Amino acid sequence: MANAIDEAALEGFSRFDFTHEGHTRPVWRMGTGPAVIVIHEIPGLHPGVLDFARDVAAGGMTVFCPSLFGEPGKGVTKRYIDAVTFRLACVRREFAIWRGGRSSPVVDWLKALARQVHAECGGKGVGAVGMCFTGGFALAMMTEPVVVAPVLAEPSLPVLDKGGLDASPAEIACAKARFEAEDLSLIALRYRSDRHVRDARFERLKAEFGERAELIELEDADANAYRVIPPHSVLTLHLDRDRPDGKGMAAARRVVEFFRERTGA
């Protein structure tokens, strides 16, 4: 659950609480148009995630940012990252961290959120992006028919299976079937040097989904100067906004355009 809230970092967003099967979590929203769910990375719903969410809203969509862990709006430090990572490693009820072959239980809550926001916002369907620890959640969410645009940003789970996907065989099969039947696809992004997202995981995505998987791979030189951690967070911490014509910003714009195309914004 979220703790302290940095209201200044969340300026321009409105908050509501969403409950499904006894779990209530805060969600921040902004914009108008079809819905996109932005699922934050470790350590939480930090300013970089919120900046990307603002980009999505500026693209003509309603962005929804649930807080799954950490402190909403709090800035990122190495100590904060380490504290949240340790806490998540010890709490396994909502997250499947270590081995592949299944998705995290929290995905059911996210799918319920997708149903609600689609009913409210309309459009062709809902976009979803997971980041780092939550990177594979958008793929698992494809078992919910309203989800039409999954984005996997530096998908880092399962930890103990470098070529694994953070989804069950049934969820992968459902995504493959929907991609073909509904002419859908996914986007996955990473830095090539990222030790949390090995070549094997992207090779697995290509093997499973073929041309339905748009794989975007960046070099360290495409990242900004943020070095609290090595290049990892493609859409947030390491996105070089000072180079609007750079490959990093091109990748971020491609994700926003993908959401626009699929949701009908």
C-alpha cells in the first residue's frame, strides 16, 4: 500500500480509490479520451512515471496511474529503490517474482480497473504499459478483452529465468490468439546492456509473437546522464528529454502513438 503522498509531484492529477475483491488502491488520472493504464516501476509512482503519464494525456487519452507500492510522487534515490525492492522480495502474495510460468495476482485487480475505465472512457479499448518489475503485467492483462495495446517497458521478471515471461502459458496463448484474430500487437523496450532484461527474454518474445512483437532496443548512449542506476528505465528515469530528436524520445513517442492507434484516440 502507498504511504505518504507528494501532492506537488501529482499536480494536475485527480485521485480516486478503486476496489476489487477486497483490495483497494489509489489511482491518479489525467486527460480525456480512451483509457491508458500506466503501471509504475520500482520504487513507486515517482515523478518520471508521472511525466510519461502526462505525455500520454497530452496525446489525447485519459491516463490512469495506480499506486501498487512505494510512496506516490516521491523522488527516486538509491536508498528508496533498495528499500522497496527488499520489501517486495519479502511479500509474495500479490507478485510472482522469482520464476516464470504464472502472472502476479495483482494483474486481476488491474484487469478489473481496465474494465471500469473502458466503460467510462470508451474508445476501441484500453492501453496498458508495465515498467521494470511490472513490465510483464500488460501482457498478462491481454486475457481481459478490453485491453488492446500492451507495452512491456524493460520487463524484468521472472528474476530466476532470464528467458521467461511474466505470464502463464494460458495467458501467452490468449495473447497470441487475440493478436491474430483482432490484428493486435505488442511493443517491448529495453537498453541492450540492461542486466535485468537479457537477450533471452527478447528472443522469447520474438519466438512467441513473431512480427506481432515490435521490439525497441536502445544503446547506453541513448540514455540521459542519470546514473543512480545504469541505463534501464526507457520511458522514465533514463529518457533523455533534452534530445527531442534522439532515439530515446523517438521510442517514447512511438509508444504514445501506439496507444493512440489502438485505442482510437
